[in-house]
Amino acid sequence: MTLEERITRLEDIEAIRQLQAKYQRCLDTRDWDGVGECFADDVVSAYGNGSMSYDGKENVLGFLKKVMTKHIPSTHLIHGGEIDVFPAKVSDGMTTGHAKWYLEDYLNHRIFLLKLHGAAIYDVDYRKEATGWKITKIGYTRCYEYFAFRGLLNILTLGKTTFLNKMK
């Protein structure tokens, strides 16, 4: 590879890293417009080992909005990022990428007094479009999930969730 090709590859890897970080942040802050900006129109999802699969940006966003309500504060932490970029092919002219991310997530259901802690491996495909990199396929396979019910002590020490309290 030429120096220019190597620099472009590194810039693409960094753009993918920032896109994935934006997705995680927007998901936890319930910034649905921001999440939508991360997806290609033809995005395909396969959350929960593929049990929650949806095609198209509006369907994926609809699912996320339904399950990630203000009653379920969450933290989705991604680590690592094994990112690869594939230069455009003559046949389709598209630059694509793929990454595996280690996910650690925490969710606290305010109504059912349930908390979840889990880990998973995200598998994500990306495409470089005129407006920047977009997620074209996203899903994860669980390593483990741990559910627990919160007791009275947990309720009293739960603390405040500021931005989710402002949601309608």
C-alpha cells in the first residue's frame, strides 16, 4: 500500500471508531436522531443472538425506541475494536468495513425493579457513504447475562438519572 492508502485506511478506522462510540452514547442518552444518523437506510440488526432482528433504519429505530425507554437507564460500554477496512472494489465501488467490539452493558428497570449486567461480542458491518461511514449490519452474541431483582436497599441508594427524567 502507498503512504496515501495507509493514511486513508487509518482515517477510516478512526471514523468507524468514532461512529461506534456515537451509536453507544446516543443509545444510552436516548438521542434517537443521533442513533438514526449512525445507520444506513438499509441497516439490518440482529440483537440478542439474532432473536431480535429487524431490516431497515425505521424498523431498527422503532425496536430500539420500544425497548430502551426512560424506565430503563442503561450503560453500553464498548472495548477494543478489531476494525478492518476493505477498499472499494471495481465491481461495486464501495468501501466497507467490519469490526468486533467487546460490549459490557448494565440496565436497571425502574418499574420491575430488575437489573441486568451482561457481556457480548458486537459484530458490525459498515459502509462509507457520501455523508460518511454508516452502520449496515449490527448485532451481538451474548457471552453472559446476569439478572437480579433490586431490593429495598437498592431502591433507596439508586440515585438519580438526570437526562432520562426529562423525557416525555
